[in-house]
Amino acid sequence: MHFTSLPVDQYDAILDKKVSGVMSSFGGLALPSPAIYPSAPEHYRMRAEFRLWHEDDDLYYAMFDPADPKIPIRIDHFPVAGRAIAQLMPRLIESIKGITALRQRLFQIEFLSTLAGDMLVTLIYHRKLDAQWEDAAKTLSEALSISMIGRSRKQRIVLDKNYVLETLNIDGQDYQYRQYEGGFTQPNAELNQKMIAWAGQHLGQRPEEDLLELYCGNGNFTAPLSKRFRKVLATEISKTSVRAAKENFALNRIENVSIARMSSEDFTSALNGEREFRRLAGINLKEDYRFSAIFIDPPRAGLDDNTRQLVSRFDNILYISCNPETLRRDLQLLTKSHTVEAFALFDQFPYTNHMECGAFLQRI
């Protein structure tokens, strides 16, 4: 696919072919017919990053084809990006071209935006940033009504704030999220809303029961799902994500969630009584919680053996996966004790081979 054009008129056919390919990869597993969630065919990404290419007096955004990684592809129009990013890109680059303090040795630009257009731009340099850069960046950020960060080796200058404030509407209720520079966020916000709603639909209302969530990130799923349970215990290993999650729970006035900064492997050891952890001080896993369901959204590697065994102990399992291959491996083992009651495909990255999957399992 060319970076600057999208076959919008072919999107439905491309998605149908992708769905067929993904479902064929799950051959041998007893899966229900999947619910299919298409993306908007363009302007769907809330994050984007580009190299900056200097060519005489010209300066332009560039990307690279993995098949020919030394030749830059000039990007003047990028319909993959959300509308706020797509509209800002030409204004930003034209402004930077005429400001030596911002242009000099600039080699990368990163954009982070929201559905409402809140914007954070990070400029990354191969030089130390000085007061002249800071003054120029402040002037530009005010002119464009954006937040801006400057980075270079061992240096980071935050001019206003280092996050955007996203608002997601889930089942008619708004949830706010601080999404930090460098922290993980779902890039396709419209599909993210649909994934969260789908997860809640299948977990149902369990006001007398508790939820365990592994890999909770910034609380993306946690906040809306917490409304369905008595209490939630969530784990996450990233310091940035844990901080964001705590702030997001406060923003949404959620008081029934506890979060522990630890890996799924360590939490499994704690739940099995094999080790004690200071990060779980004050939390009595056996007496304080009555878990009826577990929610997992692991990295591409999927679940390790011990975590998979832990997950299989729960009557209800909600699994969101960014990698169909590792999901298939995990389902082959989990379906020895559980049945897949619902399956969904979310086209987070149109025109690529990537597909986000959701599976809801119940004990046989």
C-alpha cells in the first residue's frame, strides 16, 4: 500500500479477505461465527510518527519501505492519520521550515491526538536544545494551539503538558483518559470504543462479584468494566501506565479498583501463594476478593505457561489479543476446560494483515 493513498473504495473487499484469512488460521478450534467490527476506511489513527528529511532548503515528512529502507518516501498527505493530525501536518512543517531554531538537526516528529482534536507533538533532535529553541517552540505551540515536547539525547523539555485528554463514549457514558507521550494507547480510538463495549457486553453485570485484570495499561478497559463489578484488581508492569491508570480512575471517580505494578508472572506466583510481594501489601487476595472473571489483553507474545494455567482457573475469561497466532495457541489449551462463547474481529489497522481479536470463554 502506498503511504499517501488508500484504496477506500475497496475497503470492504479487503476486510472480507482479511477476515477469511484470520478465521482460517483458527482451523480445528470450535469458534462461533465472529462479530466483525470494521474501521473507518480513512483518518482512523490517533498516533503517527515520521522521520524528517532535509534536502537542500526543503524539509519534509518521510517514511521508509521495509523492502528498500534506505530510500525515503516523501509524505505530503497521510489519510491514515486522524483528521486533526492530517490537518496539522502541512501547517506544522511549513512553520518549522522557516524557523532555524526548530529546524536545525530535527530528525523525527511524533503526533498524539484524540477524537476531539487535543494534540501533542514531540520534536526529536540530534542536538542539545537551548533557550532559543524553547522560545521558538513556545511561540509555535501557541500559534497552532497544540502542546509540544522537545527531545534530544538525555534531554526532554515539556512546554505545556506531556499528555492528551481523550474522551471515550462507552454505552452512552463518557470516560476520560490521560494518554501520555511514550505510553501505550490504542491507536484506533473509534474501534477502541467498540472493543470496550463488546467486552462489557459479554462480561455482563456482576455487582456481587469481582474482576481480575492482567495487563491493564492506562485503565483503558478497566474504568468502564469496573462499573459492572463489586471490585476490580488490576496489574500492569509499566510505571507510566500505572501512573496514568491511577489518574484516570480518579478522573472518572472510580473507587472500586486497586492496581498493582507487577508482571503477570509475579502476580501468578502471589496468587498461588508461592511468594509474597511488597507491591501487594494491604491486599489479601484470598479474603478480600471473590473473583468470577478474568480480563486479559497481553502483548503479542500472548500468555506464558503459568499465566495460562492461572487464567484457566476462572469460570469466565475475556481475552483481547493483538496477535491471532498466539491467541490460537492459547485457545488450544484453554478450550480443554472452556468453551468459546463469543468471538470478534476488530480491524484496528485497515489495509494491513493485522487483526485485533476478542474471545469470551466460559467453563465447560
